[in-house]
Amino acid sequence: MKKLRSKIYFIIIMAFLYLPIIYLIAYSFNDGKTSVWKGFTLKWYTALFRDSQIMGSLYNTLIIAILASVIATILGTAAAIGIYNFKGGVRSALQNVSNIPIINPEIVTGVSLMLLFTFAGVMMGFEMGFWTVLLAHIGFCTPYVILNVTPRIRQMDSSLYEAALDLGCTPVQAFFKVVMHELLPGIFSGFLISFTYSLDDFVITYFTRGSRFQTLPIQIYTMTHQRINPKANALSALLFITVIVILLISNFASLKKSKEAAR
Amino acid sequence: MKTKRPAIPYIGWMLVFTIVPLVMVIYYAFTDAQGHFSLEPFQNAAVYSEVFLYSLWIALISTFICLVLAYPLAFSISRCSERSQSMIVMFLMVPMWMNFLLRIYAWVLILQNYGPLDMILNFFGVDVTLIGNSGAVIVGMVYEFLPFMILPLHTVMSKIDSSLIEAAQDLGCSGFYVFRKVVFPLSVPGIISGVTMVFVPTASTFLVAQYLGGTQFMIGDVIERVFQSDHNTGSAIAVVLMVVILGFLVFMNRFGDKEAVNG
């Protein structure tokens, strides 16, 4: 009886989480602009792919996400190692400052960076756009890399590195062969989090993009703000399917890995 | 491996892209348009104190609803087998990967006049406007942030040993007492991080109210609007928001420590 009740409750919550998305996707196939069903169509999808603005902002989003997450991963991994070697008060002070972009409301981070970039732009004669968005994204991604790498450093046996040196590795070799190997899971999850956060960021991009630079979340905002636009539904469907496929692949990969490990 | 040098680039980075922007916000908040020291921005910001309280109120209600909805669910998930737990967690995370504007937009479609819910209610002779009020904003917030409550609760609860609960039952505890004396105290850390993870973004989010709340804006929307014309007043509001959020985090931390000592 109790089991059944919690099962029903589980189904209700799942329905609450999924039905809006399913509704959104279903109406991307509707041959009308209102909530009245007027027949099946794929016209919103063709319109989506023909929209060069949307395709352009998809390209921008991907470039920013790849660059920001790669740079944040390198910067953050190095920073995590360096900060770990500081002692007591200095270390925790550095960690606290590093966490500011995570703790601070996004909108405050957004406007503060906007103030910086407008000021620097006036001084040095540039306008906000691609580069300022990239800098902002690196800024909010790096703390997540550090948070993911630091526990790995803590767990690592530092004598491994020394052993590698004793066995004739140069420090660089020892770093890439031993330290990197140990830190890799943390680095990888930091990279993944950075990539997805950068892909999805609206607020900070909104304040640092200037007047012309477009990313997909910004485009979604223009498409859906105070209007109904079935193209946005079509886009939702495509994004949702992409997410599902990525999750299935990564789950499948980890399943395979754990099976191999079991062997 | 013992060198602090790898942290140098990031320390420089934090100085330029974290510290300086925050100092600029504070500087702008305490100066007038001519750059002289002034408390005028805060006086101007006082106009929005009602919006501010409204935002905190919405955040409080949304957080409370999320907690009430998530708690029993997280508990029943935590009693499942490990395999199905990781499956369920994955399914809870899928909607979070969808762009947040599209998720809010889905609710615009559902709640709009002549939308599906409106039609159903009309059919039963109930004539209410579902969109453009605080209720719609709260629904949107709960939808947006419910997984942020479920996941930390689940993480903490999955560590509660089932034999503790059984022991309490064997010793004659009724269902409610098992909850009060065993499950609840052990789940407090999860409640604290869940409440933090929901309250902070709800209080400071922007656009949700613009999409669902009609004319009643929240403080994030106000910051964005004011910043378009007046950096000083905008900064003052941002500073107040930052201080309130920081105070909330410190309070939650203290609360957590005290509970940990008593528990």
C-alpha cells in the first residue's frame, strides 16, 4: 500500500517535469500558431533551418562553449594545483574568491562585468561582443573546474609524482604521465560542466554581449519574449533530442566501462 | 608538484574579472552621476523596496513548495535499489538540461488564455486567468528549480542506513516518530543545501516574472531595466541584493553547523 502510494507520487512529479516539455514538442508539429490543433506539419523545422540568424547564433554558441570550456579547464586545473600548495589562510582566501562567481547571483556577476567591459571599452576603444562574452564565460566556468579537480588532488598520493621523478622522468613527463592521469576524472567532469553551463548561459551573456553578438539562448529570448513562436518549439524539440542522445551515449559508455572493470 | 606558480595566471584573472568588477559595482553604488561620493543611488533604490520584498516572498514560497514536494520523493527514491536510483536521478536531470527560457516558455503556452489548461477549466465552467499573476510565477519557479531541491536531498538521504530506520521501528517508534527522530535529523544537511540552491536563484532570477507575471516584476528584472539608463541606482540595487543573499548564505551555514552539533 505504501509502496503504491509513493509510486503514484513519483509518477505525478515526473509528469509535472516532463509534460510541459512534451507539450512544447508536440506543438512544434502543429500547422497553426495557436493552441488549436490544425494538422501535422514540419514547416517550423524547415523555417528553423532556413533562418540564417538562428544558425549563426548556434555556431557562435558552440564556438564560445568549446573555447571557454577548454581554456577554463586548463586555467582551472593549473589554478587548482597551485592553490593547493598554498597554506591555511591564503589557500582558503583564494578558494573563497574563486567561488564568488558561483555564490553571487548571476545577475550581479553580469552587471559587474558589464561595468568593467564598458569602462575598459571606453579606455581602450573596443565594443562588447565575441571577446567579452568569451572572457565572461571563462570567468564563470573556471571555478567549477577548480571545484572538480581539487578533491582529486587531495586524494592523490604525492609520492607517486616523486617516484616518477626517481625513476628518471623529467618533471614535465612526470606531470603528464602520473599527475594528469590521476586528476583526469575531475578534469573531465569540470570540462563537461563548463561546456554545458556555457552552452546554456543566458544572464551573463545578455549583459556582456554588446548590441550585435548573438548566442542561441539570446536568440531564444528574442524569439519567445512576449510572443508565441512555433519555431522556438521546433528548436526545443531538437535540443531535447540532443540532450537525450548525449545522456544515453555517456550512460552507455560508463556502463560498458563498469562492465569491463568488473571483468 | 609543490609549486604555487600554476596558480599565478588565475590569481591575476580573479583580480581583473572578479575583484575589480565587484569594486566597480560598489563604487558606482556610492557615487552620483558626476562621480562624487553620494548616497543618492540608495535613496533612489528605495523606490523598489516593495519589489524587493515581493521577490523575497516569491522565493520563500517557491522554496517551501519545492521542499514539500521534493522531500517525500527524495526519500522514496533513496530507498530504491542503487541501479534504479541512478536511473531516476538521470531522468530528474534531463529537464534541467533544457534551456531555462524554453522551459518557462512551455508554461507560457500551457497557462495562456485559450491554452490547454484554460480550455479545460472553461469546459468545467471555471473562468480564471491563469497567466500574469504571482501564482503563475511561482509555478514557473517551482518547475524551474524543483530538481535542485530533489537532488541534494536525495544525495544525503541515500546515505541514511535503512537498518537505522528498522531499529527505530523495532524499538517501537511510530511512523511519525521514526521520521522526527531518525530521518529528519539526518536529512538536515540536504535540506540546507536544497533550500540554498533554490532560494538564491529564485530570489535573483530575471525574466521568469516578465514571461509569466504580467506587470509585476521581480528584483532581477528591475536591475536590468534600471541599468539601461542609470548605472548608479542599478549598482545600488545590485549591492543590496548581494548583501541580502550573502546574509542568507551565512545564516544557512550557521544553522547547519548548529544542527550538526545538536544532531
